[in-house]
Amino acid sequence: MTKHISDQPRAHAGTRLREYTRQEREAGIHPAVAALRARPQTRGQENRKTAEYLRIERDRLA
């Protein structure tokens, strides 16, 4: 009688991971990542405003 499939050793786990990462690496940059990198760099002022509002709010609570 043969062993159940879940009782077999997983000797191919490293190979599967290596092949998966190779395919991902060769696929190139994901379109979502490319779109995020192509965004304009004007977000700095918005972040500064948010930081100032938070600073003012913290001063009120202190």
C-alpha cells in the first residue's frame, strides 16, 4: 500500500520557489509599479501641509 500524498516528503519546495522568483524577475516591472514611479513629484507640499496641521493639533491637545 502506498503512502498518502500528504505523507510524501516535499523535496521540490526549494525548486518551486526558485522558479517562481525567476519568472517574476524575468517578467520585468509590474505596470502598477511603473505607474507609481511615473507620478509627478508634487506630493511634497501636501505632506508638509498635513504635517503642519498635525503639529497644530498636537499643540492643542498638549
